[in-house]
Amino acid sequence: MSFTGSLLGLRCMSRVRSGSIFDGWLIAAAVAIGGTGIWVMHFIAMLGFRIGGSAIKYDVPVTLASALIAMVVVWLGLCLAQQRSLGTRGLLIGGVVTGLGVGAMHYAGMYAMKTDVEIGYDWPTVALSMIIAVLAATAALWFTLNVRGTLATIGAALAMGMAVAGMHYTGMFAMHIGDQQHHMPPSGAGAAQLLTPLIVSVSLVTVGMLFHLGLTEVGGTTSLTRRPATENYWPTRD
């Protein structure tokens, strides 16, 4: 899913026609990368997470907020990176904002997880995961604005997907489970009740976006003119 979301986001960015922060393709790219590439990947991984025989529940509002965080920070990063007036500063600032936001999404998602044992974190490893997130986000933003060609796009999407997964599992490695148990069972929704429907819903949106993108690839919109090379953005077609 990280690869799929990244690939879709890269292709959506190739369709951005203006510098507007409300360009439909830019928003679609943020939803693809933030929603599918980051958030869905995180919670698919969490579906396989177990803590012995302990029950795991999820706080519904915090889980939903984590999805919003992922999409909004990617959108902000893309907006900053594509501002030609900012030059390289826009890319670097956007990478920091997006990376810290991705880290915030990860740890918000972990905070949403409720169980009957104590959970702690190794803070140096947490800091390492945030550094990975910032570096990965900066590279991802650079890819969205500079990568050209089908094979390069696939390679960039693979790199982005592995970077997102690397940040996630570094963050998971930072977590440690204590021996102390809570007296009350955890409250919230189970994974099957909450995560599965949300993941399926976002995945269906992704499929719809892929279908729409495919129509624009083979339909009349592929005849749109290329951006001037001096703008340093993707061409609208390979």
C-alpha cells in the first residue's frame, strides 16, 4: 500500500496544472500519499500486531484524527515544495513539516491503541524515527517535483514506500511493553470493528482515483501541453 499510494501520488502530481494550493490533483496526491501510502500502511501493519494474550482496542476519534494529520501534512509539504518563489527552502521546509507530521501521525496512531499493559518508548529511537521521517519526506517531495519517466516513477515509488515502512518499523522498535497490567480492560473499538472498514474504505477511494487517473492517461486530457522545462516539474505525460 505504501508503494501504491506513492505511485498514485506521483502520477497525480504530474497532473497539477497551476500553483494553487487547492489544485484538485495536488489534493488528490496528498490523499494518495498521506491516506493510502502512510496511514493505511500503518494500520495494515497494526492489524498484525499482538501483545501476548492482551486485548487491543482503538480510540475512534484519535484514529480518525491520525488519518487527517497524515493527509494534511502531506498537502502542506506539497504546497511548500511547489512554491518556486521559495526555491530549495520550500523543499526543505516542506520536508521538515511533512516528516514531523508523519511522525505525529504514527505516534497518534499508537496513542489511539489501548491495551491492558503499560507501553513505553525508547526516546533516542523515537528521535531516530523522526529523523528518518523528515529525510524520507524531503526525498518524497523532491521525487514528486523532479522524477520523469515511467521506470523512474516506479523506482521513486518503491523508494518512498520503503522509506515510509522504515520509519514505521523504527517507531515500532522504539516501543517496549511493561509488565504492569491495568485493572480495567481497555475501552474502544476492536481492529475488526474499526480498522478493517476504514482500510477498505480508503482502499476503495484509492482504486477510484487510479481508475480516474487511468482515464485521463488514455483520454483526451493526455493531449495537454507539457509544462515548460524551466518550471522543473513533471511533464504531463511520458
